[in-house]
Amino acid sequence: MTPDLSGCSPADVPARTGVVIVGGGPSGLLLSQLLHLAGIANVVLERRSRAYVLSRIRAGVLEQGAVDLLRRAGVGARMDREGLVHDGVEISFHDRRLRIDLADLTEGKTVMVYGQTEVTADLYEARDAMGGTVLHEAEHVQLHDLEGGRPFVTFRLGERYHRIECDFVAGCDGFHGVSRRSIPADRLRLFEMVYPFGWLGLLADVPPVHDELVYAGHERGFALCSMRSRTRSRYYVQCPLDEKVEDWSDDRFWTELVSRLPADIAGRLVTGPSIEKSIAPLRSFVAEPMRFGRLFLAGDAAHIVPPTGAKGLNLAASDIHYLSEALTAHYRRGDDSGLAAYSDRALARVWKAERFSWWMTTTLHAFPDRGAFAARMQEAEFDYLASSRAARQALAENYVGLPY
Ligand code: APR
Ligand code: PHB
């Protein structure tokens, strides 16, 4: 197969660069863009083709911090034109409904509904426009001498092997990437919780059922009504882990979704043929520390949150903010304090988002064999939210995103 070099001939593979970025998802591309703007040479190595990366459907809610960072990176124009600003979110529990007025509870903060796929497309376009080096279908990426002074990365493009020497490696290659696995096991501490269910997602060109997102807790299982635009909707239902997507006809999906939504919302649902359907497992995961010598982990390579609350991409953005600032201080001023502090700074924010995502997941999902006590705890959580502004405020400040 011919590798997709996206504008680069193999001759463009430099022998040396400042930062090798492993992974061309949102973390890697955003870092590449910010470093380029700061005048720091970098190369992105992506295992998949560009078309494959752009076909992945992920969450679609951006915190204010992520929105600001994307603007600073020069990739905010289409987001500002096409993204939907939401100043509230709906939570339902069985047939009860509660609106969380994000703006009122957080002194005017909001979120931007704009798909991760679009963020990634905008980042690729910006990298192309600036002549960034993004090498796709880079196979067998290996990281070397990470603790020494002269790290280098080897990989294969088509039939040719390459070696790039660098100052630093950024591990932005997601949960299944090579970067975290390049750190000796005795130098990492892993924390993990796997949930006993998954999310079945469906994308369809139908108008959203509601003008805000609806997170629905129900005894049949959790459901989420989200959107990509005023004409494209994204819906999810909690499903058992052993379920196969082939077993879910569109009709079965719509029927299940309706059964979990409050009656007035369900009554307005417009259904239509699915464009995409997929099942994703839910996991909480953190690797500590996020640094090994000259390797810095960022995004899904270092941590995973369950999607309830849409923190995945937002955490990637805050990691990249800290890492790009630290690398810029190193190159501009010889100041390594940001690099020394990177892991602790990033993890302090990561753990709070882990807590929030775990709490939203635990509060709104049906746990098999959970017992009557846990069910009452969920009811009490919802009652508390409904009756206490302080409780709603805690939810809102986390949902719009804690400060960087
Ligand atoms: N070599 C090169 N690239 C790799 C390798 C490898 N060995 N392994 C994985 N990759 C690439 C993947 O193909 C993918 O494109 O790294 C990229 C990682 O991208 P993401 O998984 O999207 O992770 P990240 O960029 O950190 O984005 C975080 O994406 O997964 C969601 O929920 C997550 O929203 C969050 C965001
Ligand atoms: C999505 O639009 O895909 C989405 C939105 C909010 C979430 C998770 C996913 O919490």
C-alpha cells in the first residue's frame, strides 16, 4: 500500500527535529500547531491514514479553555462559525427533569458543541497551510534513549526505514499507542476502573430532539441526546458489553432510546436512518507520572475518562496547553521549570476530571447487580441536585471546565 504522506515526500523526513510527536489525533496535531507557531521544529508520526483518522467519531463538547486554546492555535474560525454555544444542559432521572443553567451557575461560562472530528479536520488543514510535517502510515514507531541526552525515533514508511533525532518526544498516541508502553513498568503507576457496560452511539441526519444536551438516567440504562449541528444528531444508549452492533437495527435503537427519555422529550424525537453506529467500552484510567526522561505523555496516551461529561478531548487540550508552554519556555529562555512541573500540573487537573466523569457515570448509569442501596444513592444524588443550588453549581463548574 502506498503511504499517505499528505504533502510530504519521503525526502522531507528530516534527520533531526526539535520535538517528535507520536500520534496525529487532536493532541498531537494541536501540539504540533502550537509549537510551530512558537517557532519550534516538530514532526508528527501517525500510524493510520489521514482518511482513517478523520473518519473516527468522538465526542462533541468543548470547554471554554479548549475553545480559547483552539483560537490561540489559529484554528477557531470554522468552530466559531459553525459551533453551537450552549449555556445549559438537561439532566433527567426516570421521568424527572432538571435543567443545569451553566451560564447562571458559573458567572457566564458556556460550552461549545462542535465535533472532535471537525476539530481534527481543522487542525489538519492548519498544519497543511503552514507546511507542517505530518507523516501518515508510519509503522513500527520505536522510541530510543529517552533517558539519555540524545533521544531518537525510528519508524518505517512504506519500504523505507527512517530515524529522526530530537530533543524531546511527545507521546500523543492514544490509549493503545507505543509511547506509554516504552516506559519501563516499574517507572509507571497505573490506575484503572472498567465499567460493566458500554455506549452504543448512533449518528443521523435528523434535527436534535432538544436544543440542549439531555443526559438521561433510567432503570433500563443511561441515554444521551447530543448533536453535531441543527440538522445532525448524535444519540447514545448504555448497552451490555457483550452486545454486537449488528444486533442493533436502527428501529431497535430508536425504540430503546425513547423508552429511556422523559415522555415530553421522547414525544418530539425525529428518527431517521443511521449514518454510523458503534459500541464503545467505558473506562477510567490514569498513568503516573506523565513524563519519563525526555518523553512527555499527553491526552489519551496518559489517561482515559468515560464519556459521560465529554472530558476526553478537553483534558487532551489542557495537557497540550501545559506541554506547549513548557517546551516554549525551554526553547525561548532555557527555562526548564515548566517541563519539570508538567506531569504534576497536568495530573492535578486530570484527577479532578476523572472524579467528575466517574461521578456522572456512577450517578446516571444502571449498574448490573448494583443492589437497592446503590439505587437509592442515585435517587438521593438527583434529589440533592434538584434541591441545592450549591450541588448544581458544583456540577456546572466541572461541566464547563475547571481552570487551566
Ligand atoms: N504510532 C503512531 N501513531 C499512533 C500509534 C503508534 N504506535 N498508536 C496510535 N497512534 C495514533 C492513533 O492512530 C491516533 O490517531 O495516535 C493517535 C491518537 O489519537 P487519539 O486516540 O484521538 O488520542 P488524543 O489525540 O490524545 O485525543 C484525545 O480523543 O480518544 C479521544 O476521548 C479521547 O477525546 C479524547 C481525545
Ligand atoms: C457527543 O456529542 O458525542 C457527546 C456529548 C456529550 C458527552 C459525550 C458525548 O458527554
